[in-house]
Amino acid sequence: MKKTIILASTILGVFALLSVMAFTNNKAASKKYMQFTTVESEVPGGLGRSRIITTDETGSKIEEIDLKNFYSLVGINFDNIRNNDQVITKQITDLTSKGWKLEHITTGVESGMDKTGLFVTRYLFSKEE
């Protein structure tokens, strides 16, 4: 008789727990998205425009951060590339510390015949609401 009461209590407890879980998890989670795009110019001598442009889920521009061009007057500038890497990494770190998760990265290159071009990278983040 004692075993039957313990078994019935256990079954009732499990049923109650499952019922509570079913009602509390019924709410569908939704995500919001944010993207930032890096545009890094190959135009020599600082004449190009390199930027990070951040947009929210509505497509509104939130922030614009200057980056350095890949080339100086004498050729490729590794200090500029290093600087850009630091700025981009800081942006990713800031967003992830605020609960954003990096979902996807897309890259592209547009190159001209006259040693001009752009490196474009898009970073898509999501966050549970």
C-alpha cells in the first residue's frame, strides 16, 4: 500500500510539473536582428572612404564609424589594416556583450581596373526578445 501511494504521488508530481512547463513554455520566442557592414576602400592616398555602418532591425542607420583605407600613397598599409581589425573586433565585442549573437558573415569585393575597389563585409547579429 505504501509503495502504491509513493508511486501515485510521483506520477502526480511529474504530471503537475509537465503541466506547468507546458503553460510557461507556450510563449513563442522572437528574434530581432541587427547588421553592421564594413566598407574598406582600396583607393590610395586616403582618398577613399572606409566605414562601419550599423543598422537595426528596421533598417535605420544607428552608427557610422570611420575606418582606414587599405592603401597609402606608397602602397598597402598594414598599420591601417591592423587598425581596422581592432575597430571591427571592438564592434563585435561590444555587440556580443550586449546579448547579440553573431549569426552570419557575408563578404564581397568590387574591383576596378584602375587599382580602386572595395571590400564589403556584412555581419548579421540576432537577439532573443
